[in-house]
Amino acid sequence: MKNYFKINYIEAFLLIFAFTFLNFFNLLFRKLLIYIKLPESMIFSISYTIPFIFLFVFISHQAQRKNLVIDLSFKVSSWYIYIVHFWMMLCMIMLNDYISSFIPKEGPLLGNMYKEIEAFLKEEAKNPIPFFSTTILLAPICEEVLFRGIILNGMLRNKIHPIKAILFSSFLFGLTHMNPWQFVGGFFIGSFIGFIYFTTNSIMDCILLHIFNNSFALLTMFLFMKNEDFFSTQKNFNFLLILMIGLTLVIGCIFLFKKRKVLD
């Protein structure tokens, strides 16, 4: 019988605390890359990846030392499951945009933070190839392996209730984004992707949904950055649309739960 890697609430929190610390330390490493005159087109991707590499090496070492198995399944689901997945993800994106739109983007604190985020995105977008490849490919792979493949899977293996495990891992996922708008998105979208992992046990499915979400976000950012009215989605939403989205998500969740694949 395999001895699987398990994790509890405190260990999961400490893991993300270490990840956050590495990201702060990464600012110094980024300056080092600039100092040695590494091409700007490479700095964003390398600096993003470094904290994940350190964390994955540490977790892998601990697992090998204790003879534990980290079960990362990259199997794919049936085609009709993906239709349900992506349709539900589109509904989640719309619902998340609606909820996030209520967080103020003005004021002495949030206003300055939002402007800094916009300035950062515009600056990084000047090098589109590393920016797109990191955001659309590298980020979904690294983040899903960490938050769903290691943390959520480890909590489920530790017999923590699935709802608690999904919500807590998604809460940690939201925290790592370090701003209120992406925290909301990280929690809601993360909870949905966590549910998908719970029903499929497939990291590949989670990665594909994350790629879809990030691609959609970048598309809207580039097409509508100058159109602030587009982001005022609460003006465009009505009760009937929210009800339809809610019913779609409920029906989809019931369907996927019935198709759930139990962990070995």
C-alpha cells in the first residue's frame, strides 16, 4: 500500500507563508538579474518561476526523505466532461467579474494599489512573448501543481472534509495574489477548480481550466483596458442572468459530482 503525501491546515499555511516570503526575497533576485543585464524578455519568466522551483524541490526532498508518494495525475477526461468544465468556467468568470466589480478601484489605499497593478501589467506587456507564455502557460502549471496537486490533494489524503479542503486551499490561493481583486478571483475561481480536481483527480483538467481563465483575462485586459465601463459589470448584470448562471453552476456541479472519480 502506497504511503501518500498528506498535509494539514497548519502545514498548508506555513507552506504558503514560505512561498510568500520567497516572493518577497525574489524582488532582490530580480534586481540581481537586472544588474547582470539579463534580457528583460527573460526576467519576468525566470523571477516568477524561482519561488516555485525552491518550493517544489523542498517538498520533493521531504517526500523522498519520508518515503511518501505525491500523486500528480495528468490524465485527461472525456470530451463531454470538458464541454461541461469550460462552460461552467465561463459562468464562473462572469460571476467573479460581477462580484469583483463591487471592490472599489478608487481611494487613497485601493486606488493607488489598483494603479500600481495596472502600471505593472502595462510594463510587463511590453515584452509580450514572456508575459503571455508565463501568464497563460507557466502560471497555470506551477500554481495548479502547488495548490491543487500538492496542497488540496494532500488535505484530501489527510481525510479533511472535501468542502473544507477546497475552501481553505482556495483561500490560500487567493492570498498569494496579494490584492483584493485577485483575492476574490483566486478564491472563487480556485474553489471551482478545486471542485474539478475533487471530481476528476486530474491536474491536467485544472491546468486547462486555469489556462482558459488566464487567457480570457488577458484578452479582456488588452481589448478593454481603456474602456472602464466594460468593467462596471454590475450595470450590465440583471437578476435573470445571475439566476441562469447560478442554475448552470448548480446543475453542472451535480452532474460532475455523479461522475466523480474517487482517490485510490
